[in-house]
Amino acid sequence: MATEVKALIYIVEDDRNIREIEGYALRNSGFEVEVFETGEELYKALEKEIPDLILLDVMLPNEDGLSILSNVRKDSKTESIPIMMVTAKTTEMDKVKGLDLGADDYITKPFGIMELVSRVKALLRRAGGTGQNSGSLSFHNVSLHVEKHSVTVDSGSCELTYKEFELLRYLLENQGIVLSRDRIMERVWGFDYEGESRTVDMHIKTLRHKLGAGGDIIKTVRNVGYKIGD
């Protein structure tokens, strides 16, 4: 049976209790979650992997959530990530400012956990299931169409297995980012396959072969893993 790829959510919240509650609720609802206290930690994580959604608190130390939101939207690699702002503020002006800067949704503290999970699921649905992998993805002569579950190379059809498709999709979602074998295993195959990095190598080899003229877009980074793009 195919392993479903869990949506990855980044939580940026400096209040430990709230951070733990949000993380616990979302993990129990089937999401993969990583938590951060500051914008600096978030930026470092975004260099390694693009999430499907960011839950971003407005009141943060050093750099506030609105500034972080603005920076994320300015970067071409992260501009399409669905972002839900979380704040204790209730004035209409604060909400308008966040939405004007590119927030996709807004939830005000205190909120119920069931409401949070429901709003997160709704936002992911509106985004096509995920942030970066909605619609279509492409690099040079290779195009991947998510909803059609199809891949084309130089406009010609390319038949891939479910795992090959998910592997290519994950690489395309994170263009320019070097993805380690362990990270690829975790996201595409699931936790049960941890450490079986040879599986990744075998699938990369087969994927390159099937992509034909487009196979060389997948670069090997020695002793680390793989990437697409510069």
C-alpha cells in the first residue's frame, strides 16, 4: 500500500505552552510539524525544506510576524506558501495589515484546537492540498501536473510509478535546496523506511532513466543527497 505523504507545517510561536498545544493537535490530526521560536529559526529551516503551510504568530521576539510574513512573500522560493497568522490582537487594522502583506488566513487567540485544525485543513484545501505543490511544477523541459498526476518531458508524456512521481514532486517543490537521502526517505516513503537510503538512490536512477532528456535536471550532491536547480 502506498504511504501518503503528510503535509508539513511550520509553527512559529515564542510561547512554549501554545507552541506545544498547537504542535500536539496538528500531529494528532495527521500532519508533520516542526516548531520554531523566532523568525531566524524559520529562515534557516526554509533553506532546507519548503513546508506546505506556516502557522505564524504576530508577536515574536526580535522580528515580529508581519515582518517575517513580508520577507517570506518577497522570496520567489517561498512566496506561495499558505500562511495563517496567529495573534492576540483583535483590532480590524491588525488583520487588514496582515492580509495586505499576503497572509492567507487569520486566527485570534484564544482559539479552540478544533477550530485551529479545521482552519488549517481548509486553508490547505484552498491551496490545492499543499502550498508549493498545487497546480503544476516545472524545471527546464520537465513539467509535473499535480491534479492530473502526470509528467511531461519536452511536451511528451512520461509514465512514472506513484513513488517516482512523489519523488520528482518533492524535488521540484524544493528547487535549489539540497535534500538529504534521509529527508527524502522520511517525506516520500515514511518513517518505517528510515535509514534505507539505497532505496532513494535506486529510485533516482530509475527516475532519471524514465525522464530521458530531462533526467539531468536531478543533480547528485556527493555525500549529501540530491537537488534540482542551482
